[in-house]
Amino acid sequence: MIYRDFQGMKLSELGFGAMRLPVIDGDDSRIDEAATLRMVDTAMENGINYFDTAWGYHGENSEPVMGKALARYPRDSYYVATKFPGYDSANWGKVEEIFEQQLEKLGVDYFDFYLFHNVCEMNIDAYLDDEKYGIYSYLMEQKRNGRIRHLGFSCHGSMPVLKRFLDAYGKDMEFCQLQLNYLDWTFQDGREKVALLDELQIPVWVMEPLRGGKLAGLAPKAEAQLKELRPDEEIYAWAFRFLQSIPSVTVVLSGMSNQEQLEKNLATFAEDKPLSQTEMSALLGIADEMLHEGTVPCTACHYCVSHCPQELDIPTLLNLYNEHVYTGGGFIAPMALGALPADKRPEACIQCRSCEDVCPQQIKISEVLEDFAARLG
């Protein structure tokens, strides 16, 4: 197992993510406890010492199952992380209540790592409104009391959201968990987000390294190109090697659903094999080709915005459309759109086509926005 330094600790670069544990009969809320305990045993035996869970995972059942699995080991032999579920507005005023329940669920007296969960467009105002909700103040108090050893945050939001959060709380954030992989290096502004965090000397934790499994296998042409560069490297392992090439990446979380996935990842993280410049260029070239499949080629020139009578932020809407289409749905686009007023969403387009008259890419914007609204129901 590869280990990364963090404030005098040695963290396993491969973190055990508890969002996709094995389940019974395909029911996400019914975790297969026996299989999970075996996987945790295998992880511990092979050097994984970082375990990540959250309040909402597996219908709020992930924390107690992981607590049961980890309770069989000395408390100083592992690091456990969980998160305040601010993705749900019903929780914003319940930080103390939820925090106490999480300690009980996991059967611990303190959390090694604790996060503001999913900083995004929908909750950034609530997270920053400390006078009303007191989330930041409460978590800082728990850190002073030793019940949180290290405080950080996860973020699915845009660059402006990330900047707002860091402007307010960056001085107190010890790590940031990002959706990061070789697709999202450009698709979700991963490069720019990492650069911003590097400026503030905040190390990066990674979620979705395989983009929900999308990067576990590629088109035959792409796989052949990678095999020519590294004949013995598994295709899925390229996603991990990409992350090993980013100096500030400290922990890579993988949500493993069975023993086979765990063992494959353990084999990959037995070695540190960052990409060469040639390999990196090839991989990002493949990512670029993948991203052009079914997406629209908006360059965010903003010519369209000045011609829209509805004053829609068309580049942002097209970016969210690309995310939604490429991912095949998901929560990121609906989450971001949910923070917009109704008259600024895709369905507010009146099909006047004024934007299309000035679009250098000749995108049929009105048709795209109509399709987006239909996809969102």
C-alpha cells in the first residue's frame, strides 16, 4: 500500500469509500453486512487505514454498518471520516443533533476527519449563514473539543461556489474532497479547482475516480492506444495513475461493491506509477474525444447572453446540459438548477433564437434548452 503524508500521519492513498457497499437483492438500503465485514478485514490486512462514510449513504445505514465493522479493531489503527449532510435543507438547523447521532452510529468518541458535505449551489448560502444555522461555529467548537481531529469539506459545486466557500472558511479547512478524474479535469474544471486549492495549500481528497465506473472500460480504439503505451496496465488503473500524477492528491476514495473490486484496487495501489508527459497527453486526448460524444461545443464566449431577452446564463445552462447528457442523468445538473430562479432555468427559453444568430459554434441553443427541460421533466 502506498501512503501519503498528512500532518505527520501516514494515510493510505487508497481510501475505503462506503457509499457503494455490497447490498442484498439490489436494495441500496439493505447492506450485506457479512460481505462488508469481509471487505473491511481485507482492507485492514492490506494496509488501508482511511474509511469514508456519510449520514445519507445507503439510506442512512452506512454509518452503523461501518461502525460495526471498524469496532473490531483498535481505535488507533484506522481513520474514519463522515460528513454533515447539508445537501438536504431539512438538516441545516440540526447540526448538533445529527453530529451526536453520528458519533453513536459509528460507535466512536471522535471523528478523525469530518466534512461539510457537498458544498454546492443549493446550500452555499446556508453553509455561509452562520448566524442563522451555526454549522461552521458548531463544527469549529467540536474541533476545539477534540471530537473532530481534522475538518474539511467536499464540493460538487462550480468554481464560483468553491471560491465563496474558501473565501469564508478556507483558513480553517484542512482538506477538500473533489470529484476528480481525467474526464472532470476539464469537464468539471478540475484543473482550476486543484490549482486554487494548491494556492491555499489545501490537500486534495478524490471522490469518483472512475466516474461512477465509466472509466473502468473504454472504447476499443482508446483501450488499444493505452495498451500500446502500457501493455500490462489494466484500463481502469489508468484513472488511478492519472491521480497519482497530481502532487496534491493525498487520498483517493473508491466505492467498492465487492471483494473483486477491492482486490483489484489493492493491486493497483501497491505501486506508485505516475504518468509520463506522453502518457498524460494521450489520456487527456482520449478524454477530450469522449466528452465530444453527445455534448454541445459551447466555448462560453457569452455572445449569446447579450442577445437573450430572458437574460439567461446560456453558457452555464449548456455546461450543465453537457454534464447531464454525458452522465446519463445524475444529480449535479438538477442540484445546480435548483438554486436558480424559475425564470432562469432551461424552460424559461422562449425559442426566439436571437442567441443562435450570434453563436460562433452555430449551436441550436433553443433546441438544446428545450431538450434539457424535457430531460429534467
